Amino acid sequence: MLRSILAGSVALILLLSGSLPALAQTQQTAPQFQQQEAPQIEISQEELQQFAGVVEKLQGIQEESFQGMSEAIQDEGLTTKQFSAILQSQQNPDSEQTTKAGEQELQQFEQARARLAEIQKETQSQMQEVVEDEGLEVQRFNQILAAIRNNPELQQQIQQIIQN
């Protein structure tokens, strides 16, 4: 369970940090959530409690964000599969899997992508607020996340905190 929470949180954090640049054409001016290398750092019990609180709240934000993104794509007249295919063909135009999208599909794609960028910006703001409301700085949250991803003992501690 913890692995799926962490994986989902990491995926959302990476998504919202601009690691998928096709979803956001402009750089965000807000602090970015980024995956960090996992140096050996000291993490207090209080920080573990704060981190666990953040992870639980991020799950709800993540679910809402993914739902909103899916709805935005569908509202523009595309399926998520069509959107993904066009996105992949734009990222890898030389690929054999390149999708030949018509003018209308490309217009729908661009409109959906613009809406996704709006959702991304709002979600990132919500995530930052949650992290800070729990008493952590975004950079410290990322450091703790990186340490937990590479430390089974810390993963167990977080899982116990979340389950209690």
C-alpha cells in the first residue's frame, strides 16, 4: 500500500514539476516539486509524522487532479488514449507509432493541453499548500521523499504512521 501511495505521489510530483513538458508549455514560477537524489539525511520523528500527513492529503489531491485531467481531455472531444497517442507522436515524431491526427484532433489536443496546464498549476499550488500547512518546506519534503524511497526501514515507519 505504501509503495502505491509513494509511487502515486512521486508520479504526481513529477508530473507537476514539469517533468512532462508537453503538458505545460511554460515554466511555472511557483516552487517546483522535484525528485531528489537520496543522500543520507537525518529525519526526525516529527518530520516523519508531517510527511505521512502530507502523503495522505496528497492522495486526495492526486485523485482529483487525475479525474480533472481525464474530464478535460474528454470535454475537448478526445479519449485519453487519443490524447496520449498524439502526445507521444509529438514527442517522438520519428517513431513508427506516430499518430496521424487531423486538424480538428490537433486543435482539440491543444485545447485539452491548455486545460491540463491550468489543472497542473492549480494542483501544484494545492500540493505546495498542503506541504507547508503540515509544517514542511517543499525542498525538505522532497529530501524526505527521496530518502524514504531508498530506505525500506523508513518506508515501514511511514506505513505504520499512516495505518495508525
